Amino acid sequence: MAEPIERPSKEDFEAVYQLLVRSDVAEYGEADSERNDLEHAWSQLDLRQDAWLVKQEGGEPLGYAAVMPSRGELRFEVYVDPTHGSTQLASELLKRCEQRAKELSQEREIVAHSFLAHVNQRDQEIFSGAGFAFVKSYYQMHITLHDDLEQPRWPEGVTVRSAVRGVDEEDIYSIVQIAFERPPDERPTYEQWFAHMIRPELYDPALWFLAMAEDAIVGTCLGINYETEGWIRQFGVIPGWRGRGIASALLRHSFLAFHRRGYARVGLGMEAKNQKALRLYARVGMKVLRQYDEYRKVYSSRS
């Protein structure tokens, strides 16, 4: 590989972001990366240890990789300019990520994961060849907003309100953990959840909608303001209250709120195997736009 691998600096931010966008467009025809997300990622990174950059002769980024903290695990991000035909650069960048994970695993076992576009066979072959195992697939669902959106229909005894900053967060966290059906040992701590959800540049309690039965929260639809589209980051109804139309009412209420703010589209992510959720999203007008596949690998001092 002729191009040297160096460390990025803050001055490289915009060029790296544009590399991510070019990769998105090559995969699914439009950008998926958000500038706010990369800014947040770099605020959590030590660029001198956890990120790598390869530049072309003219100074434009050719490849970028980072090892990022992710709720007690690591997430590997590897991007190579889509016009670069060789697989060697992506492999070299992945090796740097792995070397960093091995350093960190000397103190404790480390799990690393990466989300790869389903259409990107090159990256899937590279990660599989490095010992990463496929875990599960995720869909990105989207709906295009228009002026005659369907109004929500709330079941009797259920109302909706927005969250109150500094008051509702702990209750919302508890409800989200109940609504998400997963083993207790996979649940994030409140601190991890707070760091992920209450990012100052994105958190707007006016877009966090709570379905209420008297004074109890029975469902949540937590939206954020991205630059290019509205996004529902966490959504769910607790057992015992499902099957009454609360979920569809929450989604439609959120769609209307984003439409009033001028957004043309709203998206969310879901596990591909959740057919019940897929049917719900289809009923309210959402469609699958992208698929990402999660790959994982464990690092330890013994490996």
C-alpha cells in the first residue's frame, strides 16, 4: 500500500465527513451519515490513538477508520473511497482497529462490532475473513411526509404529552427497558442510556412523546432533530398495553410533529427479524430503505 496511514486532526473533519457521505451514496444512492453524529463521535475519541486516515496525493481522504466506545463495547468504523478498487486499504485499516482492540483487551475481554451495509459485499468479506461473525440484520424504515397525514386515534383512557426536561428522564429510561424485549444483562445502564440519548445538540424534549394512562407512562416515542430528517431513536409500548393502537397513535403523532417543523421524511431503525414491528411500520406508511448487518468479534488477553 503506497499511501501512508496517519492520524486525523480536527482540521480533517469536513473532508472525513464527505468521505462518509460518498460511501453512503455508493451503497444506497443517498447520504446516511449525519454531521452531528461524526462530531459527537470525535468528541468521544482520542484521535491520536483511536482513529486513522489515509490521504490521496492531493490531500483528499482515501480511507478512514476509528475505534469508538459503544455501551461497554467497541464499534469499528472503516471507510474507503468507493472509487478505490483495491481491498487492501480496507484490510489494513481494519488491522489497525484490531490492534487497538487487542491492546485494550489486555485488561478485560473486549467485544467489538461493526454495522456493514448489506449491499457492501467487499466489507462483509473483509470482516468475515478477519474472524468477525454475522449476528443480526437491521432495517432503516422511512416515511415521506405530506400534508394529509393520518391523525392519531388514541384509545380510551390514554393521552399524550411531551417529556419535561430534568423530570421525566429516569422514568422514561425505565419504561424503555421494559418495552425493549431483551435479556437484563444486555440492557444499558442509566448512565450509558443518558449519554446516548441526551446529547445536547440533538435532545429536544418537545419531540419526546409519552403515552399516558392517568399518571403512568405506558409508551414512548423519542424523536431527535437531525439536519436532514426527523428520526425516532427509541419507540415502544410496555406489555399489557399493546394491541390497543397506542403504538400507531404515537408514530402518527410524531410524524405530524416533524411535519410541522418542516421535515420531509422521518426514519427509524429496527431489527429485521421483528416481523410484528415491520407490519406495524408498514401500516403507518413506513418502508424499508436500507439494511445493515452487524458483525462481532471477541478479543481477550488469551486470543
